[in-house]
Amino acid sequence: AEVSLISENDLYTSIHNDQYYTNGIELIYRYLGNPMHDNVAKKITAFSIGQYMYNPQSPQTPTIEQQDRPYAGYLFAKAGITTFYTTENVFEINFSGGIVGPESGAEEAQKLLHRALHYKPVHGWQYQITTTPAAQVEATYNYKIFRERFHEKVDLYLTGEANVGTIWLTGSAGATMRVSLKGDLKPMHESALYNAYLAKGDNIYNGRREWLLFLHPTLQYMGFDATIQGNPFNNKSPVTFPLLPFRFNAQAGVKYGRNNWNYAFVFNYRGKELSNNVITGFYYGSIQLGYLF
């Protein structure tokens, strides 16, 4: 089994940024299942809890007129299964539930964080997105291409993703490139890219080592986003904006694993999300730490 923690914040990429998707935290537990089919190399089940936090270009915007994006918080629990095929294709499905709104605790969390770090006081959460129940299904498929041409140091995947529910309605298409920074690439069902390092056996992780770089650009269609447009069942949120339906997103990161430990740092870019004269694209960092039992 594995326990891991993901911390995301725009301050991990710039000391001047504190905007839009401004903080996220997720605690994850994974365990290895039984493949059941000859064409399946590995199945991993994961459970997680977490919180995402969103605010305008500054968390010091006490009036509606100053806000170019709504304040919003999302508290959730998630369960999913990732299937790694012998062809090195990967399919992942996740089911999540939770709540957007004051009950998410995001306002209290941000104010506590700012006090602890001696940042400026936070103003404007009284205009956050109102209570919205969350129920989401997310599916991702990664298909390996150029299997014979690129496989020792570099490999390439086409990726597709759909996320359907009361908070988001999205679809994405893109590509992923994995580059080994030390030795040959591991098979995808043993690699850190999609957290596939779990294995059975005594002392199985002794001497394990992997160091890789990955790039993941995508084009995303956003049909609905409750953290920007408000509750889909009513119009009670005081600040909402219309979406820009298409955006370019990208990730670039380094993952390193040695023995029982796994580390990662990921740079995330998100294109302009909504329609007003102020908002821009933004970026944030993701730090990941995991331990294998």
C-alpha cells in the first residue's frame, strides 16, 4: 500500500501570485488489486480526501466590483481504479462527492494560512459561491503511440479525459511525453508517472530507483464550472461569470522514486477560464510526497 500527500499552491511557482486556483491539498491511500484478465498488468485502487480553494486576482477584494473570479471552496472525497494494460495503455476512473460553498471550509483555511504566514488579511469571502452538492465521475484514457520507435528513453501517449457532474462538465484531449533522466524507462505499469510503483513481495522496494521528466499539453472544452458559474440548480451566488469554453492547459514535471519514497514537483499552467477584461491565464506548483509500505 501507499500513502501520499499532494500540496498545490501558486506560491510554489511565484512569490507574487495568490490568485484563481490558489491552494489545494489531497491525502491519498492506494493499494494493489488483482488484474483478473490476461491483458491487464496491474490494477490500483485509490481513496482520497481533499480541498480546493479559488479566489480572484487578490484575496483582498472586499467589494464585488473588484472580483474578476468568484471565491469558491471545494471539499471532497474520491475513490477510483487505475487499470494498467500489458500494452502500456492506462485507463483511470474516479468517483467523487463533496460540497462547494461555505461548508467546504476554504474561507477558514485561507484566513488561517494567511495569519500563520503573516500575509495580508483576507477580504471578500462573503461573496463566495453558494452551497452546491458535488457528485462527479471522471475518466481518463492514455494510449501509447510509436511503440517500437520510442521506448527506451522516451515514449509518447495520446490522452483523453471527461469529467461529468454537478461541479464540472469538461472534456480534454492532448498528449503526454515521458523522458527518463536515469537509465531506461520502466514499463508504464511500474512507473511513477501514473503512480504504478506498487508491487507485491518482501523487500520489493529495496534498490528501486526512477527519475523521469514528463510533459502534458492539452486542449480543454469546459461546458460548466460551478466554481465560476455558481450552483447549477439556482442563481443565488452573488458573483458569477460566463465561461470561455476552450482553453489550453499544460503540465511539466519531475518525478523521482527511491526505495520506499516517491517525490514529485509539477508546474501547471491553465489558460484563461472566463470572460472579463481583467482575468488572465495562471500557473501554480504541485508538490507530491509518498511512502510505500
